[in-house]
Amino acid sequence: MRSFNRLDRTSQLLLGVALAALTAVPASAQTAPAAGDDTVVDEEIVVSGYRRSLEEAIDIKRETVGFSDSIVATDIADFPEQNLSEALQRVPGVTIEREKGLGTRVNVRGLPTEFTFVSINKLATASGSGGRDVEFDIFASELIQSVTVQKSPTAADEEGGIAGSVLIRTARPFDNPGLRLVGGVEGAFNSISQKIDPNFSFLASNTFGDFGVLVSVAKQQRTNRTDSNSGINFRPIARWTDRSGTVYRNQAISVLQRDAGITFTDAMKNKIVFLDKVGDRVYQNDQDRLGISGSVQYKPSETFSLALDAFIGSYDTVEDEYDAAGYSASSNSTLETIHAFDATTLSDSGIVVLRDVSYTNTQHEFLSKEYLTETDYRQFGGEMNWEAGNWKITALGGYSGATRTLDYANLKHVAYAPSRTRFTETGGETIPSANPNTIDMYNAPTRYLFEAYETTREEVKDDKYAAQLDVSYGFDDLFIKRINVGGRYTNKTNQRQYGEEKIQGPTRGSTAYVNVRRLGDSPLTNVIDLVGGSEYQARNLSWSQVSNDYARSFFRPDGFVTPFANANYAKVKEATFAGYAMVDLEFELGVPVFVNLGGRYLRTDIHSEGFHQIQNPNGTTGLTSAPVASEGSYEKFLPSFNIHAELTDSLILRAAASQTLIRPALGDLAYKRTASYNNFRFTDGNPGLKPTYADQWEVGVEKYLGGGGILSASYFWKKIKGVVQNQLTGEVKGVTVYNANGTVNGIYDFDVYQPVNAEGSYKVSGFELNAVVPFGMFADWADGFGVNANATFLDSSLTGQSSLGIPTAPIGLADKSYNATVFYDKGPLSVRVSYNRKGAYVERIERNMYPVYRDAYGQFDVAASYQLTRNFRVELQGINIGNAKTTGYTMDPSFPTTYEFSGSRISLGVRAQF
């Protein structure tokens, strides 16, 4: 894991320059209060409050030409959440996706994450994910000054957000002139892992004359344990009935007739389903996050400013997963006895679910998995703003890059025996069957044979360059107030390398498969002792496995590195030029009216290269890899229109219309092929993908209240065309499939699926409501109390990708979301209680047939602080204090797929400000 001593030279230089500059101010300046503080004379306490942040965010909303919402950190630690995505969930229309209790990706207005465009300091952001979506868990929230979610674009904005654009801004020294030192330290306790994690943050800023320097650092370690009864998914009976002329097919058909009264036909092969796999998992995730932001600013006057910004850091994780699973669909198994089946719950889709079944030869697995992930990100940019008379020139340019490496290992032991697998109220379970050869899968170490120590290694590199020039001229007396013209150039590259290696045999470093080593030949430890903390939360269950530390030391030869394979190399380059023009109008129609009208023309060129697997040219079975490359391009004109009218001093009517797009993920454009040998399927990239376009409009009203409050409501409508979906596009015949021991399983025809632009268009519409109400406006005794709440309601005609024609919303789209914060903020005391809830949404389409849903999820968070003295504050925070669990299901809640606990998190810290 990384620490401060692994900072690169750029980081060290940035810290050195900033700290040296800070010493240029005399000590007498070091007591200057931070902006946003409610300063009281003499001995009274200085408080920087949550109310102040709300007021600044409301001011940004009012001054923005279109629809937007913001959050503002008046000081470094005013975002108390675990990362940036969790801070963003308080913004109207924003929800987040959670993985193992941690916020990761951001959804705007319920739409999928890939529909959101993200930038830092006006530059598109790389995170090493290989897609367009940004994984916000890599960013420390303490480094961010403000975030604006822009929901209606102008022509000058970089295109790329159908749902909206998340505009992140880091701090600059002239945001708060003078010397400013802010630091914090806290310890956080997780209720399941029962470990205390440290978190440090520090900001130093100084202005002297026309120059200013700022540096902020955030260092966090986090240990999170997640217990999960999951992996419970539908598998069609075609697993056995497609194997014509075998005992597996014949017995499956016979048992269906005998125990369920079902006379099987081939038309039913995907409509009769059973539990493919049931797993009990313990995840231990150790995270080490380091972030540094810095800025050097030259500002000789209010009409000229030059800023150089840097945002760099690392996010490293070590995740241990200990998995005990019963895989009922093993190739040498079939139905033995159907104890219970359900032909009514999913009868509208014609699906029969075998709820409780004994199988002839279940594949029981003990898997010790280890994921080592390192992410390095960096962003460097400059921005110039110059006003000369009626002219205004803005120029910016910079680089954003990220590198992510993943080292994965899986120690696999397998035992074949009859077992019974069934749904439970909250998930699923595998138990002994009535067959005399059955086993208790959790307590039979001598029955498990070593199969393999599997390793993979992946490296993804993102590099993005951008430059923009904007020139505008303002008119003094005309209804035309300003004309803007400008251009922007971006160049993006995504490169992926991947390799895998399987170590087999009874001894360390052996490559020959010898099926004699057993699970009991390795030291076994109870999984809770391996990870530490409380007992297994998902079920009353206990079992023992091989530790990942032992597996790595025993099975890997000295100097072992998983090699990259040419067949898995892919690289995509994308270059875009955009030119735009805008005009701002201001006139009277009984009330003041402000209009922004513009258009943006863009052209994008794409180069994709890699390797493609094709049939051997000599006519023999099998595949070979050949280098391939392609060129492509597209161009588009995108108009935009924003208008607002000031009906009164406090009431604004706002409307907007535009056309925008989201480009396909760079990974989807790449030449690459991944194989699923269990499903006899290849999944390819598609260099010919085009963007997804949207025509959209919105109308809303905003009522600004006294004392920093607002009531707003808006209705939005989007028509989306060219949605990217995975579809069957071809077939590869004669693919040889091998068993784990190297023997030939058979020769099969593989389906080929690719992401394609779906035909037709789909509509999304919804309401967004927002209220910030300070209760002091109603009664003096309620001063300091208030509520900040919002809700989004979505209606969509979008359909998912089920090849069975099962109607479903697209992956990631939630039709309802709510956020509410009740607060008290006055004097030295600040208290907040927050609740956020995201409605159920489709998480994936299992086997492109069965929609799998993530249940609606709601979570309570609290934050309290007390200003001990003028310079010191103590803070208490609680995340998921109700210990909400994550659940999911396939098509109906009576078929659960996930029952997962990540616990609550309580932190206590001290913050100093000078």
C-alpha cells in the first residue's frame, strides 16, 4: 500500500513551492478568519456553518444561466462523507451507486452513470476505469472547493452529458485572500470490521501582493468488511436440455415431468430456470487514499487572473474475498428431485422457477480471492481570464491522466457431490440432500481437491489533453449584451493490456495438472479470524478457508508475474474539435428577460487498434489472433437555448432546450474479445459505435426566500436516440472448450455479442423538487433550524436488453430518489441528520434474459460539531447509522439475489483553523 514516502517528484516539488511561499507572510497575518465565518468580536466564538455553504450554493444557482445545483465547501472538511460521490448525493437530482457500503459512481436524474460528464477545473477527468463514467471513490472530498451539477448546457460547455455535467472545482488562493491554515485529524470505527481508521487533511493558502499559493493534502486509510449471501442467479434448464443424447438431458426432462408435471419442449429451454449458484462471501477491503491539490495564482487586478492548478493522488486497495459456494449447474450434474417450484409469480413472462431442488453432482467451491488495485491520477491545467474594456478573453488548457493496475488471484478448491440448493427468505442456501453420497459443504475439507491458482493482471491507461479559447464582446446599450465565439480541442487515449496465468499441480510452481492435493493439505483458518471483526452477518454460519497470504507465498514461484497477452491488447484514440458561438440577450417584456442562444459544431475522429480472434485459416478447429485497426469519424451540430425571466425580485421562471450527446465508452470502441466458456459466448468491442444523442427541454420556477432559502420545481423531458445495448451480432463455429484438467470438454458454436446503437428513440421525463427552508423565517426561537430536501420522479419509455422480451427499465435507471437533511446551525453548535433514498433499479440483465434488480436503498447519516475555541472544533460523524443492508432480486422480490451488510461507520475528529 502507498504512503507519503511514495510521492513522485511533481508532488514533492508542489509541496515545497507552496510551503516556501507561505513563509513570506508575517506572523501577524496568521489569525485572519476564513471566509464564510460568522465572526463575532472579542472573545466570542467563530463558526463556519452549514448555512453559509447553502447560501453560497443558492447564489451560484441564481446566477447560472441555465438549470444547475451546487454544493460548496467553505472550508476543507465541510464535506464529511467518505468520498466525493457521497458528498454529491445531497444535490437535487443526484443519486449514487454503492459497492460494499461505499459510494462509487454518480447518477443524475436517475439515468445511468455513463450518461454523466465529469470535469475538474473545466477539464475532462480520467479515472482509469476505461469508460466515460468516473469512479468518484478515488477522489478525497476534502480537496474539493465546490461542485456544480449543470443540467442544461450552453454552446460553450464541452458536450458529453445527457443526464448532466458534474463540474468540480478545487480551491485557489484568491478564493480567500490572506494566510489560511486548516487541518483536521479523525479516527473512524466500522461496526463490522471493528477497526479504527485514521484520516488526515491539511490546507495552507497564502496571498502576498499579486501572487497566491495554495496546497491541500488529504490522506485516508479505510478498512471495510462486507458480508454477503449473494451470487444467486437464474440459469435456464437449457444448461442440460441442450445437450442432446446425454443422460443429463434425459434425466432433467424426466424429473420435470415426474416432480412438476411439466412436459418439456425446446420452446421452454429458457423459460424454466433454477438456482445456478449460491455463495456466502466475506469481503475485507483495505483502502489507502492520498490526494494533493495545489494552485499558484497571479491576480494583479480584478480584470486579469492567471491560475495554474494541479490535482494528483493515488487510491490503492487490497481486497480479500473468501467465498464458499454451491454451483448446481456443473457440467456433470443434473436434476435429481424437485422439492418446490413456482409457476405463478412470473407467469406473465411465461417463466417457471424451480425454487428448491436436489442435484446429482453439485460443484462445491472454496475460493480464496485477492484483488490488488493501484490507481494513480493526475491533472495539470492553467486558466487565464482577461477583461479589456468590452472584451473578455478566457483561455484554458491542461492534461488529465490515470493509470490503474489490477493484480487478481483466485485459489480454487472443488468438491463434487449431490446437494440440495434452494431459495431462502433473504437469499439462498446449499444443504445436504437425501442422497447418501451428499456432503456438508462447509465442513468437508478432505473432499475438496485443489483445482487451480488462477491469476490475472490488467493495466488501463487514460490520457486526456484539452485546450479552449473563448472570446466575447459586451455591448453597453443594446438588447444584445454579449457575443461569444470560441473553440475547443480534446485528445483522448485509452489503452488496455491484460493477461492471465493458471498455476496447477500439487506443489508450489507446478504447471502440470495433478488432482491429488486437497483443501486439508493447506492450513485452514476460520474466515472471521482471517479478516477480523464481528461474526458473519448474513447468516448464522461459520467456515474455514486458506488465507490469501499463504496462497500467494506457497503457489507463486519467485519472480512470478502474470504476462500480458497480445490478443488482449486494445488501444483507442479519440480527437475532437468543436467550435461554438453564443449570444446573450436582455430585454423587457413586462419583466426583465435574459436569453442565451448558441450552437456548437463538433467533429470527432477515432482510431482503434488491437487484436481480433478469428478461426484458424487452415480450416482446423480453434481460434487465432490477428492485429486489426480501423478509423472512424462523426460530426454534429448541437443547438442550445436558455432563458429566464425575473417575475419579481425573488421569483424566477426558467426554461431551456438543447441537443446534446454522450460518446460511447472508449472500452466499447476497442478491438477486444472476452470469452464466457460456460455460456458459449464471446463479447466483442465495436469500433463503429456512434454517440447517443438526446433532444431535451426543461421548464421550472424558483422562489428565493429570505435568510438563505429556496423553493424550486422543474419538469424535464428527454428524447434519447442511439442507446448503446449489447446484441447478438454473429457466431463463431467450432470453438474448442477445455476442462480445468486440460482435457477437451467439447467443440461448440459460440454466439458473438457486441455493443450496438439500438434503433429507435426513447423518452424520459420527470419532476425535480427542491426546498431549502430556514425555520428562523417563521419564528425567532427557530433561528438556526432548517431543512434541505429534494426529490426526483422519473418516467421512462426506455427498455432494457432482455432477449426474452421482458419489459424493463435500462440498467441503472431509478424512477424515484429522495434526499433530506434537517439541521441546526447556530453559535458553536452544528448538527445535521440526513436521509437519502434511491429507488429500485436494474443492476444487470442476467445472461441477456433475466433482469436483476437492486432494491430501493435508504440510509441515515449524521454530523455534529462544536467550536471549542476560536481555532479548534470537534466533529462527530456517523454514516449508515441504521446499518441498512443492500438487497437485490431477479424479476421479483421473492427471488432474492443479494443480502449484504457493510455496517455503520462512526468517526470522531478535531479540526484546527488559523
